[in-house]
Amino acid sequence: MKLRIILLLLLVLALGLAACGGDSDPTNTPPPAASENGDADASDADASENGDADASDADEEPAASAATGSQSYSADLLAVDSMMKLVLAPRGADPLYNRITDISLVDDTVRIEGVRRISGENLSMVLEQTLTIEDGELVSNLTASGDAGVESDDPRVTDLNDIMVRSYIRMLPEVDSEIIFVTVDITDEAVEFTYDLE
């Protein structure tokens, strides 16, 4: 029994050695990196004559610059719609909206239309959001209107400004450092940000 185990171990070791290139066949060696006269191979020579960088070198540059510098991001209407519906989902006993009916991007404004139920009656509720940059920070300004009687200085509206700014920042891809906003533009199709990472 012990002899069988020893033979089995020797067989496994021999197979493992062969799989790892343990044979000493000189024809089984990798090709040299340079030609016999010591020059780089022809493809490297052509690339250096043309001034072209190696593909691996080109890939390394953007990776290094992606961590810092100017970035841009465009949140399309679907992304803005999803974010707004999440932020404005009815919560508590007295929500701003019981139902959102439309979110649109019009005239440099994000417009959120919906219904607010008061005493069993559905009343229109509209929030219009403009976005600006002040000292490198994104600033949201919400204006309330509609039949629901909610004013722009209502704490539920003013508190939403900070929540929405944080929500927009969470939409930005791979932000692990301090953000300095440069521009924000609301078009008919998207909310577009340009920002620097430090």
C-alpha cells in the first residue's frame, strides 16, 4: 500500500514537472527578443521609424490621466427621470408628490410635474430646477408652483436642493476624489457636466 502511494506521488511529480516545462529540449525555448545582430525585431523598428508608440504604451497614458484632470458626463433624460423619481418618491404623511406625471428638460430647466393629494383632491404640483456652479460647487435651485399651494421656501423644497446635488454627484462615473465643477448645461436631451478631479 505504501509502495503504491509512493509510486503515485512520483508519477504526479513527473507529470507536473513535464507540464511546467521541465524537459531540457533545447528546441523548446522561446524566441529571442532581439534579432541575431542585437537590433529590435522588424515590427518594433517600423514603429520607431514612424514615431508610432507601442499599443501598450498608448493604453497606459489615458489610465494615468483618467484619475485627475477635466472630465465630462452627460445624464440623459432617462437617467434624470429615474433619479428624480427616486428622490421624490412619496414618503411620510405629507409628501410633495403623490404621483409624478412628467419630467422634462426645457429651457435650461428640469421640470417635474405631478399630483399632490390634499383632502382627497388631486392638485397639480410643479417643481422647476435650475443648476449653476458657484466656486466650483454644483448648486440646485428649485422653484415650486401649481395648485397644491407649496411655496419655493417650503423646507421640503429647500432641503431637496442639497439632496438633488448629492444625487447628481452620485451619477458621475468613478469619482473618488474632490470634484470641482466647471460647467453645467441643461439641454433638451440631457444634463451635461464638466468637472475637474483633484
